[in-house]
Amino acid sequence: MFGLPIATALLVFGFPVFWILYTIVFLIVTRDWVKDSAAADDAQ
Amino acid sequence: MSYTVIFFLVLYYVVVIGIGYWALRRGSGDSLEDYLLGGRQVGPLTTALTLQSTSMSGYMFLGAGGLGYLQGYWALWFAAGDIGGGVLNMSIIGRRMRKMSQMMGALTSIEYLEKRYPSPAVRLVAGLLTVFLLGFYVVAQLIAGGKGMALVTGIPYPAALAIAVGIILIYTFMGGYLAVAYTDFFQSLIMLVGVMWIMIASLTELGGLTAANNAIGEIDPTLLSVWGRGLGFEGQWGVVAGALLIFSVGYMGWPHVVTRHMAMSQPATARKAGVWATVWNLFFVPAPYLVGILAILILPNLDDPEMAIFQVADKLLPAAVTGLVMAAIMAAIMSTADSLLLQTGSIASRDLYERFINPNASEKQMVFVSRGLVLAIAVIGYAVALVEPPSVFSIVIFATSVLGSAFLPAYVCAVWWSKANTPGALASIVVGASVAFIWQYAGLVDSTQLHPMLTGVVSSSVTMFVVSLATQKISPVPEYVLDAMQVTTTVGPIPGRFLTATEFGLTQEAAAIDKALDGDASDG
């Protein structure tokens, strides 16, 4: 891919894909964090 | 000397100072909390971009480009970890540290450590170590700024250095954290546009990525491998692991970076900030390394590899665009240097001066002392950068490896492991810093093929676990800390007793900690 050996292509493109997936999962599993914010406002 | 380049630089400086002035008008210097944390009112996008631009220093335009030029695609191991550094930070400690720091009333990342691990020794050791290492790190930024400006504008190095330092000081003095955060926001955008422009220009010049890679392969096929020029790093997984760790999990041990968590407007700000950090990193992080690699073809006989990106910009771009790229490079340098100066001044004044020398200092006095120390550090940094400028790459790798090794377990365990106690944290900080330092300077990297960051983090983590478990009976974690940790773990409101506690002044808080150490502590 792009004139690169397979291992290098994995390094260049594989890690970004991994971090995109990590970020999406993070966004999904932390949906309830908004309760923190709303509650803190109420408490103040 | 190109007057067009200078025009763009002056324009950039005017805008940055204007933003600093605007932050001043917002009243960011009224209290110590406003000055140090922007009144804890920073939103997700600004949090993400100040986190990233602070982390991405002049190293990205000098060290990263130089590494790509020397080692080819091996350099991308550093970028591979770096892309996820922001979201890792936000997902692991962002929300919890924001919440915990507010409950404990901590205003600096070192004060936070003392309140989580109650002991003046923690603050003293962590404060001294941080001031020393961040001071070192500042010098690297000043050198990068001076060298870059001198090359592109033709201004002599000492004068270029003085201009860069002067501008940083002006807007750091203006509004403290808020000025730094908002100027970082602007600078991160300039950095992104600048680096993308130079990368696209380089690819266009070489006929695209595939053509460029084929041409590099004809010069030396090992430059396309993941093991570096001449396969010099082949099989050295310890070095690779260190390269991945240093800018990914390493962020979580940098006191000047984790302060960003404490300044967020809400704990949940970490969520969107993590997403913005990934988006920005995906575009920005690999580009300087790639430009360095492409410079192998564009400038095959470069004397100083660290100047690869500057030289490529100078060669390929018209003067106006070079001015923009130059502004981007200065933005990377200045956005890190201002944060480093502010944090070094804050830690030296609040965590060392007020805590151990003048406990009765007023908030106005503290701001004054912090600004005075920023000035002193900038002057000393200027002198060092002028007299004996070492390699930017080596300073940054040294400072960030030692910082990450020393503080990573302390910050992570502070919110995730209730058995992490004071002796464990203190031993972890000392052992982590010592191992990373010794590994680097005793030449153990070559003989063991292990990166100092890897050995440093592993040893500090093991020390944290072993010492904490071994000393649970003689040094249990105080009940009020466990209570705060429990609230931090739970997604929900901060109890009123903790919000009231943040109204305490520093002296009262310090006294409470001392009282707790004497065994008289009660909840909250």
C-alpha cells in the first residue's frame, strides 16, 4: 500500500484506525457522564 | 531576510497578544484559582486543543522531522502512540481528576498529589523534580524558537530568541491559565494548517506518497521498514514499546498537561475533549514525521536534520505561505513554552514558596511571586539557550521520559486504586525518575535495548504496588481520601460537604492535612 511494506503500512494506517475505534467506544460507554455535570450544577 | 515572512510572524504575534489581552479583560487574574486554572470554566474544544498543543512542542517541528529524516518510517512508532495520547488521558484520568481536584480544593497538579497522598514530602519532592524538569523542557522550546526564527527571517539567533521569549512572557503575564488556554486554541489551529500545507506541498513536489516511497526505497529500502535506517532497531521491542508509551500513556504523568483536567468546566467535559483530541491528532501528529521522511528526497544533503521542516518550507513554499508555516512552528513552540512557564512558576510559588517558606502569603502575593518566577525562569532559560544550546530532541526525550516515569503511577492510582498510599507514591516518584534518568545517562539503552521510558514506568509502577501493599498497616489511606475517591468513582453529584471544603484557603487546607497526619482527621 502506497509503496510501503505490509508491516509499515500497518504501522502507518493501523494505529490511527485503532485510536478511532477506541475513541468511538469511549464515547459510547461514557454516555452517563453527563449526570456528573448536571448534578454538580444542581449541587452548587 | 524575507519581509513577507516577517509580516506574517508579526501578524501572528499581534493576534496572540490580542487574545492574551482579551483573556485579561475577562478577569482571569482576579484570584489564584482564576490565574492558575482559569476559574475552572474551560470547555471541551479548548481543553482538547490546549492539551494537545501543550503536548506537541517545538519537538514536533524539529525533533520529529529530524527523526523522520534520519530513520525513515521507524519514526512513526512515536506518532502511533501519540495519536491516542489525548483520548487515553481523558478516558483514564480526565473526569476523575477534575472531580477529585475540585473536592480537594487543589489548584496545581503537585498540590493535588499532596492532598491525595497526604505528606509534605510528596509535595516537596514532586515540586522540586517538576520545576527542574519543566525548566529543562522550557529551554528546548526556546532553542527551537530561536533557531527557527533565525533561519527563516535572517534575524541573528540571540535577537530571535529574545523576541520569542518576550512574546511568551507578555501573554503569560496577561491572563494566566485562561490566556494560555485561549492562545493555545488559536495556535493549535495555526499549527494544523501550517503542517498540513507543508505536507501537501511536499507530496505535490514528489508526485504523491507512492512515488515518494518508491524513490526512498531506491535510495535505501530500510528507510521504508519499521526498524529504521540499516534495520538498526530490528527486534528491539523494548525501544519500540518506549516509543509507543512516551507520548501515549506518558502524557498522564506530565504535571503541566494533567493540569488541563483540573481546569475543565465540568467532569464530563473530558468526554467531548477526548474526541476533539483524537480528531486533531489524526491530522496533525503524523505530518511532521512524514515531512521529515519526504525531506530525504527534497533535501538529500541536509547538515542539520532537525532543520528539515524549516528547510523544506523555505525551499518549496512562497514567502507568504512560509510565513504561515513559520507562524505554525512558532505556535507549537510557544504554546508549550507558555504552559511550561506558567506551570513552573505556579508550582514553584504555590507548592514550594507558599507551602514551605511563607504559609501566610495572600492570593495577590502568590500571583505576584508566580509571575516573578516565570520571569526568572525565562531569563535563565534564555541564557542557557544562548550559551550552550543542546539538541532539542534529546532534551525533550529526557524531560518527558523522566516526568512520565516519575508521575504516571501516582496520577493514575490517585483515582483508580484506593490502596495507593503516601509511601507508595513517594517511592514510586523517586524510583521512576531515578531509573529513567540512570537508564538514559549510564548508556543502558544500547546494552539492554530497552527505552528509559519503558523501564522507568515499569519500575515506578511496580514500586507503587509493592510499597503501598507493604505499608498499608503503618500508613493507611486516610478515610477522607477514601471518601473522596468513592465519590469520584461514582457518576453523580459532588456532595455539598466537598463543595464547602473548596472554600477553605490554602493555609487552612494545609493545616488540615497536617492535622490528618497527626491522626486527628475527620471526613471532608
